[in-house]
Amino acid sequence: MKLFTKLILAAFVVLTASCGTPKNIVYFQDIRGNATLPTTNTEPIKFKPMDQISVIVNSRDPQVTAMFNLPYYTNRIGQSVSSTNAAGTVTSGTQGISGYIVDSNGDIDFPVLGKIHVAGLTREEAAEKIKDELLESRQIKDPVVTVTFMNLGVTVLGEVMHPGRYKIDRDRFTILDALALAGDLTINAEREEVILLRQEGKKDRAYVLNMLDAQQLYASPVFYLQQGDVIYVKPNDKRVRESTVNGNNVRSTSFWFSVISMLTSVTLLVLRFIPGL
């Protein structure tokens, strides 16, 4: 009878270990009390080739202003539609958006003024440059220029509630903002190895972020996102085990239940057929 008790006890210990509560679920585990987190030097988002940007010019004279804004248009049933013409401009009608595609040389083809180089400039720098050229042309006296991105976004993949591409709606947009838009990480996400891919020059560079370590996360050069960033959240070991054909491998709970069942059956047979054990 002692053998039976020992086998059951051993099986219980193994099952308890396999079903232990994971400790890598809670974010920012290094924060204690009123912690001070490091801040990174935010690199402003700058225009690059193939970006779509909106440029709106306003002034006191609407007739003069109209020369510098792309025309709006809608389809026959009033829906918002977009088109791209040979000059690389994008128009969207019902929402009043005029847009340009930055060409391979980093230029936009602006009405009246012609080619304007915007690659490498921030939104504020591009707006100031266009404003200066408008004043220099002496065709408008008091221009107010607003420049915004039209296609700025990041992609979130892997173990999140809602994978997809999400729009960046401001310059200081963090990885936490992107994950929040994607519905946060699932319970099966590997929080210590969130991968971020970023194009730097002609190469893609991979960064690994630890969501459990706030100090490391906030100090990361990719804490603030850039256009085109790709975030991939890896599945944890539990999720990987469940992705097998039946999830029944040596590291799965179902496997250990099977082992316990088999040991119990063998023990009962031994107790039945071997007297005096």
C-alpha cells in the first residue's frame, strides 16, 4: 500500500509543477512605489519616399488659396473616394482631404510652385518650407499651411487580440499605444520577447522588448514608433504546446493526466495480483 501512496504523491507533485501559475504575465514588474522611468530622445517622424501627405493652404483670400489646394471630388452617390493621378497626387472628396505622394526623389509636385523637396523633413519643417516658398512667390500674403500624414501606420501581428495595421495619429506614438489599439496582448503572449522590426536605411533591424521591464522598455530607442514599424508578439510555451496536432506532448497538462491515469491503473493491477505488497 505504501507503493501506491508514493506513486500517487509523485504524480500529484508532477501535475502541480506542470500547472503552476506563470510569473511572466504582469507588465512592469520592476516598478516599486513611485518609480521614475527614463525617457528617450524622441526622433520626430520625417517624410520619406512613398509617404502620402496632406497639404492644406488657407488665407484670407479663398480664391487665391484655391490655386494651392487640390480639388475635392466625390462619386455619384456621395461616397468618399480616392484617386491618384500622373503627378502623384491623391484626392479624397467628402472629407476634404488633399494629398500628395512623395516620389522616389523625395519631392512632391505642388500646384503653382512645382517640385518641393520634403523627404527628411518633419511635418512642421515641411509646412514652414512650403509657407516660405508661397511668400517668396508673392502670390499669397498670409498663408497658413497645415501638413499631415495620410498613410502613417504600424503593423501588429502575433498574440494580440486584434492583429492588423493601425494608424499613427500623432508624432509621439508608443508601442504601448499600438498594443492598446490591437486589444492588448493575449494571456498566451510571450511578454519578455516582443519583436519590433524597423527599416533603417536599406536594411531592416530587429529589436527585442521586454514588457515586464519598464526601465528597459522606456529606455528603448524604439519605444516611440515610426511609420512602417512591424510589431510581432511571440506565443508563449503553453500556446506552442497547444498548437500541436492534439496538444498531447511531454510538456502538456493532458500528457501528465494520461501518465497519472496509467500509473493508477498499473498500481491497482499490482495490488490485485501480488498478494502482500
